[in-house]
Amino acid sequence: MRKAIILLGVSTLAFASCVSKKKYVELQKQYEDTKGNLQKTAFEKKELEAKFAKIEKRVDNYNEKINSLKNYNSSLKEENNVKLDMVGKTAVMSNSMKKKMRETLAKVDPAELANAKTLKDSMDVAIAYNLKKSINTSELENSEDINVDIDQTVVMISVSDELLFNTASYRVKKKAYKLIEQLANVINSEPSMDVMIEGHTDSRSINNAVIQDNWDLSVKRATSIVRLLEKKYNVDSNRLIAAGRGSSVPLVDNSTAKNRARNRRTRIVILPNLDKFFGLLAQEETITP
């Protein structure tokens, strides 16, 4: 009996030992699996963190672009008032100018507006209205050597070189100073206009110690007039343009002495500066009680 009990005890211990080892192996396997999963998870976490960092950077970039576009949009709104539109082939007008132009047109005789079909037509009417109010050329119109023409928005004053210069010279005659002063008065009466002085010659060639050719002579003559207008008669220099046309734009053919005399001329072209024109209108509206 006793032997049987001992055998039973040994069998029980052997069975218990066998179960514990199996459990250990199982736990060991679970541990290794868990450790492997943790390592995998840590690696995946790093990958996810890197991807998230990239996403955050992209989001920041997008936000910067959005803010930039918002600022640009605000800037565009501000610039809209000075956005330029083509008027004809050369002139330009901003939206703010259009507003001032409409205010001017409200003062114009409706009959004069009847034929204004385009923006350029309306601009012409507005500036012509202001020119008629401010520019007095009556003092210049009493000589056959001076021709004054107002073509809507441009005043063109053509003066024979006989009144201004000696033959082949670009020095202004002293007796022409009174005429230059009258021209300055006309120019200064309308500060919204810029002024181009054009020198013109006949077709006869010229070349001496100080003058190279007709182009040179025409430019020097224009510059001489510009200097007088600026320095003696106080016309703002930023309004003045000196140009030489040589013999390239004759009024008539150069076949006779009389025709050549007509072609030798200085032309004063008073041109609209739209920024100045409508800017002055805005000032007038501000100071009007």
C-alpha cells in the first residue's frame, strides 16, 4: 500500500512538472510575441510621427498660402481703384478716375454728351470741358505766325521759327521772350496738362561745328524753349518734354522757300495727364464749400 502511495506521489509530481514547463513555454512565447509587437508598434509609431510631421508642415504651408492669398486679395481690392484700363491705344484711366470723370460730366451740357458712345469719348468731353474753362489762348491767336488748335483733349500751338530763332540757330531771340511768357501763362493755367515742345526743320541739310544735322537742330531748339519755360517762367520741369522731329513731319512739301518757312516751326503740344487732371478735380471737390 505504501509503495502504491509513493508511486502515486511520484506520478503526480511528474505530471505537475510537465504542466508547468508547458505553461512556461507558452508564456515565454506570449512574451516574445508581445515584445515583437511592441517593437513593431514602436517602429510604426515613429513612421506615423514622421508622416504626421510632414502633414503638419503641409498644413502650415497651406495656411501660409491661404493667408498670403487673403492679403493679396485685400491688396487687389485696394489696387482696384487705381487699376488701369486702356482708353483708345495710348491713354489709360483708373476706376477712381472714372468716378471723377462722371462727376465732371454731370456739369457738361447734355447736348455735348449725346455723341459720347465710348469711355474715350466721355474722357474727351470731360477734359475738353475743363480746357475751355481754364485755358485762354486769345493772346496767342492774333498773329499769322502762330496757329492755335484745340482738338478735344489736346491744345496744339504752332509757332513759326522766324519769331523764335535766327537761321540755323537754336538760341531764342530776345524779342521772342514775350511770346514765351504768354505760352508759359497758357501752360500754367492748366496744371493737369503736360507739355511737349517739338522742334521741326525744313529738308535742307545742315552741318557745322555745333550742329550735326536737322535732328540735332530740332532737338536743340526744343530744349532751348524748355529751358526758358522752366528757368525763366517757372513751368514745372516734370511737366515738360523736349522732342526733335527734324524734317520728318513737314506740313507741306519743301519745294519752295515759302513752304520751307512753313515747315520750320516749333510746336507746343499741351497733353492731358489723366492722373493730374482728375486729381485736381478731386481737390476742387474737397475745397468747395
